[in-house]
Amino acid sequence: MAQVLYDFTAEPGNNELSVKEGETITITNQSIGGGWVEAQNSRGEVGLVPEDYIEVSYIVSVDVKSMEEMPADEALRCEFSHNSCSRNIYKCSIIVVHSAFFCACDLKTNNLVYTNLTSGAEDDEWDDEWDDMKSTGGYAESEAGESGALQRGGSHATSMKISLNKFPGFSKSGPELYLLCKQLVKGKDRLPIYMGEVGPVWSYPETQLDCVVADPKKGSKMYGLKSYIEYQVTPSTTNRPVNHRYKHFDWLYERLLEKFGSAIPIPSLPDKQVTGRFEEEFIKMRMERLQGWMTRMCRHPVISSSEVFQLFVTYKDEKDWKMGKRKAEKDETVGVMVFSTMEPEAPDLDLIEVEQKCEQFSRFTKSMDDGVKEILTVGHEHWKRCTGPLPKEYQRIGKAFQNLSSVFTSSGYQGESALTDAMTAAGKTYEEIAQLVAEQPRKDLHHVMETNNEYKGLLGCFPDTIGVHKAAIDKVKEGDKLVAASKITQQDKVTMAKRASTMSYALQAEMNHFHSNRIYDYNRVMQLYLEEQVKFYETIAEKLRQAHSQFTTM
Amino acid sequence: MAQVLYDFTAEPGNNELSVKEGETITITNQSIGGGWVEAQNSRGEVGLVPEDYIEVSYIVSVDVKSMEEMPADEALRCEFSHNSCSRNIYKCSIIVVHSAFFCACDLKTNNLVYTNLTSGAEDDEWDDEWDDMKSTGGYAESEAGESGALQRGGSHATSMKISLNKFPGFSKSGPELYLLCKQLVKGKDRLPIYMGEVGPVWSYPETQLDCVVADPKKGSKMYGLKSYIEYQVTPSTTNRPVNHRYKHFDWLYERLLEKFGSAIPIPSLPDKQVTGRFEEEFIKMRMERLQGWMTRMCRHPVISSSEVFQLFVTYKDEKDWKMGKRKAEKDETVGVMVFSTMEPEAPDLDLIEVEQKCEQFSRFTKSMDDGVKEILTVGHEHWKRCTGPLPKEYQRIGKAFQNLSSVFTSSGYQGESALTDAMTAAGKTYEEIAQLVAEQPRKDLHHVMETNNEYKGLLGCFPDTIGVHKAAIDKVKEGDKLVAASKITQQDKVTMAKRASTMSYALQAEMNHFHSNRIYDYNRVMQLYLEEQVKFYETIAEKLRQAHSQFTTM
């Protein structure tokens, strides 16, 4: 079974089948290839339909009940008959099986077991599938899982891929389009770069835009067959909420990446991975990360003031949104052409300086990437210990005290109760400490992990951004050779050097923006972390002080 | 080579060799058997000498240097050619090899690898051997070991074995000697039992004796060939110190066990096991445990006022000590006969009551033994975690913060130093926390472990003590049968019942003594533990508060 996403009109004589958005069809042959499947509509007509126009959502049945009762150490071998995939997974908290993915959280390793069942499946489908699940019953929750810590430091921060192949004749590897273009964009799209105290800086607005992502609500379409989550986005400028689904965020991300990706690292959206044990937890986590992403976008002066971003946060009605959407998709000042809108108000830099800056940023972002990854690894380990063996140990200490106390109660000796009451209280205190320890990572380490995950994502974008600059530098270096070979004119060569300088100013402005944000973010997250850590240790000390006061030596 | 411990005069015609205390002889044949070895003296005379009269101390050479340089994970296979023993041990902190034992602390498992090389070897030799080591070079210390936590919750609290076989015709299993003896001991040895608030109680002295065990000093004999440790024991009554070697404590223990063991559980001395990584640590630990043992003995009204104990703590000179020693060894009011000195000032109990009390104490001590062992197991686990993986993790967290901080320093961005200074400080704070965590068990858990180890030892003595009572009860139950078979008279039967009642009063007095001490000890150790725990968490909170104050958000 599949749902039709968009209208498709069959071309006569091609054995195609016309379908309408919302229609339900049956796939009769999935292995046609070339982006086509064979399907049958409700009237019995059979024909080819483009794969991209439909959404297949069948559920491979998995006996979840038997899985929950299965000892934690026993592996379940999942085999999927329609492709060669098979995996060993242990007792899991969430199992999601549908046409594109098999996904489960392995409680033994705390890793996400994740298998792409069909090689052609796109991540894009994921969000909708997740939204779908409640209605189709395609996931199960095990309440028993005790070590179901979140998958951390994981893969959700994937690097951005700059898509430049939208422009005919534009080589993926080169910034020549901008370096050699005849006319630069003028007008309201102009992006000035000023010289600030720290060097080149973007033009910052007087008041910073801020957005609140809140109030996730279930919406549904297709008569309830299909449900999804809609988030309320409220910008500080209008204070008027607009609704967006995850796929709308994804659309915005794609637009920003296309338009600004060569100059500004656009961090990926929170990934489509299952991170929560329960649906509510998953939605909360996704919302938190969407909020983080939006906040970072709002903080960026170039992005937050861009037309497409403004459309996203302030569209008036459905018509406004659809028109803006179409316009944004038609924007041609994208890819390296974004540099053509930039106007540094400073003298041109020579090539050596441009190259030095580029090298410096490259080194810095690489070593910061290592540092951030180290924190994520260590944090992940610590998270596991704090939610796994450590609280268990405190619990056992608490139980041991309480057990001895109950033995003492049976002594028959007079004047026993003062000691046994105190020992029981001490035992309970250690059980409380066990709980505090287990809950603590969500209160403090969580923020450290989230911030570093965000930075890992951001830093993963730099190699592409820096790559564009390096390519430009190489091109400028070839200048004399190109002139000699009459491929470009002397004037072209001068223009190229000037434009490489503009690119460098942009990179420097972006780095300065990055640094200032980084200093703020790390100060903030460390403050938050240490504050919660202090509270944590103080709470334990206070509990122990109370337990201590109950003991008396004669 | 062997040293002669005591004078031995050969019996003519038996191929024996006369030797004198302090003489050095050479073993020429160790496999004579029957407790004899063949030896040669310095004059070349050869003959048989009793094994017990000499002390063999040769060192099996082990290449300790290569062991220290060996990776921690690599096993060393030690093979001893003179018997079939071979063991895999990992990098170790202490290796002791001599005629009787191969002993090493395995740093990987934290277990003591301990092999009795000769099956006939007695633990008794151990102490002297240890004392010997410095001079003979039979041990080595690895300073590199990082996880050399003490062997905890281990075997040092072995149960006492009541030696009753000193008296001809006295059956090991039975208390008949006392139940049926013709005349009870009278006079100054009398041990009254009073009725106190909690039931039968011993007669407590007005001021409690206390002893300080301190100032371990190395002594030597045999021209420095043999060295030993002497402890200073100072009783609160005379405030005059006397000196004792471990073997003297052991002698005292044997006397107390013989004399009081049927009525009063006499805990074993701290065992002869290697518990410290370094000699000083070992001596300190042994002294601490000897102090604990002495304190417990001093607190016991019957033991502390006994002649042999008083001799041990207040002997005037060597002559006084030797005379007292001889007298104590000749004491015949030992074993079950100690009950003949006891005089309860209360009406006789009937057998049912006697039996009920005995059952109740048996149940209680058994379940307390379980409770204590649970605490030792849990504590041992916790100790390992606190000195092993946990501080390592905090260290890694600290390093990760510091590494990121040093990356930030390289940014070239202005106004970076406030953040990097703060992050470095935070990183160092976590390294300090690592150290605090690793050191904490010695400050708090140590006391919990020591107290519970003491109680484990004490509780291990109860089955024997209670066994004597059960045997007496069984005997009394047989009374009618024995009368019918004319094995005892009717009067004997009445006497037996009366004496079983006396034994029961003694057991109750002892239990009440045990309970009151237990309540005091557990209150005290829990107070101590929780006090140090509070300090620990407060110290960490304070350190983190300081680290927190260095961060500033703009």
C-alpha cells in the first residue's frame, strides 16, 4: 500500500498510471528500477508511477511482546525476507520497522541499531514515517528497560553538503562562477562587511531576532490515516505564532544551505534518529533541538535577516507561505554567487593574507572538532556510568545498610530502635542518592552534550565552506597562467583577486561571528553545568548530614 | 639454611642431632617426613631435628625487575620446580617468595595470589617471615601500580577453633567435663553474672581498661640476620608501656581461646595476609588491627580482668613475663571448665528457656553474619570503583575541558582568555575531584570495612560457642536415659540441668555484652562514615562553586 503525495499525469503510450494527491494505491511491482514502481489504483488500473510521488508505508511485523520478555542478554536475530539485511539486536526499548528502516535501541550496548532496508530509501521519509507511527502501530515501547540511556555524541550532527549542481555548467568543485561573473548583484540583497574591533564583522541588527519553538501538536490528514507533529514558532518581532512541521524546517534548511552554504556554515537540523524511549520524549528532544537550531539561525545577522528566513517565521497565511516558498525556490543568488552580494568596506587583501587566514581557520576548526569530539566521547561514557552501574551500586549500599538494620531489629535487645531507625534512614538516603545520580546527567551533562553536539555539527560544515575558499585561492594563483593561455583577460585576473579578497572578508566575518558565539555558548553551558553540579553535590551532602544526625554514640 | 628456634637435645641411639636456640644449621634432607628433617651443624655433625624446632628461610629467586617493566596485562607464569605449583600472576605490587609461600598482590584483579608451596607449612611462620624480609631481600615493591587497592572483605576474619584436646579423656564434642565434674572452682577466679536491666550481664569494672598499641619498632636478633617488629602496648591503668611482637599477641590469643572460647567468642588476630603495598603500609594496617583487637578485648569485662590478659599488658620485666607465661600455659580451668567459675545470681532456668535463648542467638548471629558479609561485598565493589574507573573518568573529563581550552587559546580571537582561564580551572577541578574520589575510601569506607571485618570475625566464633551450648542441652535432654542406664545418678542429672542453666546465663550475658558493643560500634562507624561523606561532597561542591564563579556570560 502507498499514498500518493503529488498529482501525476501519465504520458500516453508509456505504460504510466495517472494518480492524484491523497489517493491510496497498491504497489504491484517494486523492482522496476529507474525511479519507477508499478502500482494499481482502486479502479483496478495498473501502470508505472514515479517512486518519488508516492509514500510506501507497510509494517514488517515483529513480535514485540516476546522481545520484551526476552532476557536482556539474548540476541534476537531479525531477518527481513525482502532484502538481505539481518541484524542481531538485544532487548530493545523501541522498535520501528517500516519499508525503509529497521530501527531499535539496543539496551545492551546503548547503541541504535539502524538498518536501511531499501538502498534507495531517503532519510527524508523518516520524519513523516515517525509522525505516522501512532496510527499505524509501527513501534513499541518497553517500559522495563532500565539502561535505556539516550544515544549520545552520536551521528546526528552530520556535515552539510553544498549543492551547487543546480546551475547548468557550474562545476561542483570551483568558485569560478563568482570569481569570473560579469555583473554583481546590487540592491536590497547587499550584505555589507564592516571593520569592527575584532576585524571584519557582519552587519548586526540593533535588536536580535529570537524565536520560540513550542507547543508541539498532533495534526492529521487523510481522514486520520496520517498524523504528524506541528510546532509553533513565535518570532520576537511579530510575537505572532506560525505553525511548521519538521519537513518545513527541512525545507528552510535546504534553502539556507543553497543560498549561504558557501559562505556560512549551516548546521544540519536535528537528525531523524530515534533518541527518546517514548514518543513524548522524542518529541520533546526534537523540539529542544529545533529550538537550538532556530536560536542559532536567529543569532546570525545574515541568515536572520534573509528573505527566506523572514518568510518562515512571519508568513501571514497559507497563500503568503506558498508564494514565498515558490519565490525562494527560484532564487538564483545561491551557491558561490552569494559572495556577489557582499561588500567589504575595507581595502582589498593580498593573496598571502587571504591564504594565511584560510589556513588558520582550517587548523582551528579542525582542532576544535577534535576537542569537541573528545568531550562528547568522555561525556557519553560518563552518562552511561551515571545512569548504569553507579546508581546500582548506591542502591546496593542502601539495601545492605537496610538489611543489616532489619537484622538488628530482630535482636530482641532493648534500646535497639535508635540505631535501627538511623541505619534504615541512612540506607534510604543511599537509595535516594542512587536516584539523584541517575537523574543528574539529564540536568547538567545533557546541556554540555547538546552544545557540543551542535558545535560538532557546525564544525562539520567548515571543511566545505573552507574548501570553497581554498578553491578560489587556487584559481587566483593560476591567474597568470590563465592569462598567458588567453583563457582570461588581465582584467579578469584583477577582478578574481579582488573577489577572493571579498570572500576572505566574508570568511573572517563568519569566523568572528563563530568565535563570539562560541565564547558565549561555552561560558553559558559551563556555568549551567557547574551550577547544577554544585546543586547536586550540595543536595547529597545535605541528605547525608540529615542521615548522620540520627546516629548517637552513648 | 635454617635457624634453630628452641633447644633440642638428641635422644641417644635415634640418629638425632642436638641443637641450641639461635644456632644456624643446614638442611641436608627435607623429605624425611614425620615432622623430622636431616640437618648438619657448623661442626659437620649430621642428624635428625624436629621440623617445629627450626625455621627454614630460603628465597626462591624471582626476577622482580623484569616484572615491574612488564605490561600490566601480561601474565607472568611462576613455576616452582620443587613442587607442582604454578600460577599466572599479573603485574604485582608485592612479591614474597620463600620456602612456605609464594605471595603477590595481583594488580589486575586486586586479589592476593597466594600459594602454599609446601603442604605442611603452617601459617604461623608467616609473621616471622614477614619480619625477616627486609634483611633477606625477599620482597619487592612496584611503585607504578595505580590500582593497588587493598584486598578487602577478605579472609582475614577466620573463625576461631576451640582447642579442647588438651585434656586427657575430654571428648572434643561434649561439655560433659563441666556438666558432670565433681567440684567447681572457687575463689578469686569466680565470675559472677548479675541480672541487669537488659537481662543477665557480666560484672563490669568501674573504669574500663584501655590500651594503646603504638610505635612499631624494628628489633633484630641473630646479629641482624633476623629482624622483627615490636609494638608498644600501653594500658590506661599503669600508663607504662610494654613491648610485644606479633607472636606474643598470638600467644595471648591462644591462651584466651583455650580459657574462654567456650563461653566467649574470641576473635582471631588480624591475619597474616599481605594487605599493604609497602612495608610501612602493612605495619600500619597490622597495628591498626591489633589496636582494634586489643580495644575489643579490653572492653570485655571477663577478658580484661583475667590474669593472663593483665600479665600481657602489665608485666614488669622479662622474668615476670616468662613466669607468668609458664603459669598461664599450665592453667587447667580452660575449655568448658570455665563455666565452673561462673556464678549467676538468679534462679535456675528451665531447659525450654535455655534452648529458646540458644536458638534465638544462633538465628541472630547467623543472619547478622549474612548482613555483615553483604556490606563487605558491596563495600569491596564500591572501593574498587572509587579507586579504579571512577577517578579515571573524572580525570578524562578534566583533561577534555583543558584540551578544549587550549584549542580555544589558539583561536587568535580577542577576549578569549577569560573563557580559557575558566575552562582550564574547571578542568583542573575535575582532576582534583578525581583525586578526592580515589582517596575517599581510605577516609570513610575503610572504617566501615574494618568494623564489619571485625564483626565478621567475631560472628565466625559464635557457631563454636553456640555449639558447646547445644551439646550441653542435648546432654541434659539425655538425662533420664542416662539415669535409667545407670550411667549417671539422679543427682548428676539435677546438677547437669543446673549447670546448663549457668551456661545459658553466661551465653545471655555474653550476648548482651555483644549487643551493647554492637550498638555502640555501628553507631560510631556510621557516624564516622557519614561525617566523612558529608565532608567529601561538601568539598567537591565548594571546589565546583569556585570553578563556576570564573565563567561569565556577556
